[in-house]
Amino acid sequence: MDGYQTDITKAVDSAKVSFVMITQASHKNSGVIVAVEKDTAYVMTSAQGLIAANPVDVQFENTLTASGSIVGIDLETNLALIKVQTNFTMTAIELGDSTLINPGEVVIAMGGRRASGSAMISSGAISGTLQIPMIADSQWICNVLEADVTISDVNIGGALLNLSGELIGILVPKPTNGQTGMGYAVAMNEVRSVYAELKNNGSVIRGNFGVVGRSVSKMTSYEKNAESIALDMTSGVVVTALQKDSAAEKVLQEGDLITAMDGKTVMSEDDMHAMLYAHAAGDAIMLTITRDGSSQQVGVTLR
């Protein structure tokens, strides 16, 4: 435990310079600086309670405050991007790779601010990487990390860190299908896509087909045997569930192996998500799937 405590302290010390508090009227969120361009910092946070048209105050670790503006909000993931300019040095956090996180791995939730000014910290273990809707009636299946860390109103929008101090997720309120007593963060690889869309376009326009999948690369030999997948296969996504009334419900089946989208190889769930971010609702895509041992192509119109 002492070793973990040392690692946690080092991780927090390296990341805390990128931690901010966001105030809009009487509402407060935590936030994380994910990029700095000259005198402009870009802060990812939760969209919880924020009004897009209104300015925000951003308080930095050095206790200085500057006025910022909301670049955009993505309700499907409950994330928001804030832009703020200052005349002092700002530091972006190191970005991690959420696909490398394994169940049981120790992680750190950092957010909120104590009376002393320091960030509130809790640590726990990852229970899993999930694909679930963040909001009711949504057909966008968000990549989410679930961990037994403490998340409350004061640290929403803060950072989920690995023991290297890298950002692996943005803390968000419990999703519709989340478990009571667990903490949730939008996984970093999903955050990257949302950040790019908000920064470049001010909004996120994505197509979706309502598929919950599992990367072949994460499957055990037993799981591959059960799905009749070659043991040496490392790419593709197995359909584990289909959302009701989704675009894919009538053309895909549980157990289908998605191997390509519009002729491009689908390596993993994250890969499939990244491809969907390049499409809008109404786009028609061609999926290459393996069903009952034979390869075939099926067309899907995204919603």
C-alpha cells in the first residue's frame, strides 16, 4: 500500500498544474487543461449544469482566474470544451491511452477543491471498460471507464488518472445504466474525438447504428472458441448487443463479427467509434461481417 501511495502522490503532483475549477453563475465544475496553444488553453469538462451561451470563470492551480468561453457541448457524452486566454504560463496534462487500462488497475479521481485550495483526490480500481449510453434514449454507445472512486457534484468534470499521472478519462455523472456506488469517466480515446469535433466545428455530428461490441483483441481463447473465431485473429468487433429501433437492428445479429467499414479494416471498438465520428446521421455505410463462418457485406443507413 505504501508503494501505491507514493505512486498516487507522484501522479497527482504531475497532473495538478493542469487542474482547473470552472464557475458559471453559482454552478461549479472541475476541468482539465488538455491542450495549450500560445496564450490559449483548451479545457475539457463535464457539460453538467453549463449553459453554452454564457461565459465562465476558470480558476487555475496558481489561484489566478481568467474569463473563458464554451466552445461547444456534446450532450451524447456529457462533455464540454472551454477556451480561455491568459497572460501566464499554462500546462496541458499528459494524455493517456484508455485502451491500455485493465480491470483491477489502480486509478485516481482528481477534482473539486478543498478549503485549503488543493484538489480532492480519491483512488480505486477499474472494474471495467464499458460501452453504454450516457443519457436516456440515446443511441450513441459511449466508451466509459467504471471504477470504485468517489465522484460527487464538486469533482464532476475532473480527471481520471493512471499511476503515471496521465489523463485516461473525464469524470462524469453516473450514466443511465451505471451502478450505484461506482464512479464513471468518459474514456480518453472517446474524449479525444469529442475534443477534436468541438474544437474544429463547435459541435459533434456523428452517425450511429446502435451496436454494442467487443474487440476481438480483448477476447480470451475461450470467448473466441465460443464465437468460432480463429485463435490467432486480433482484429474486428463482435456484436454483443443491438439497441432497440437502431439502424443496425434489422441487418445485424448478435455474434456477427464486424471486420471492415466501407472497406477499411475495423481493428477494435475504438477504431469503429473513430470511423463513426467521420459520418453523420443519414450516411449509408457498407459493413463487412462474418456470420456463421462466411463473409458478407451489409448496408446500414446511420441515424
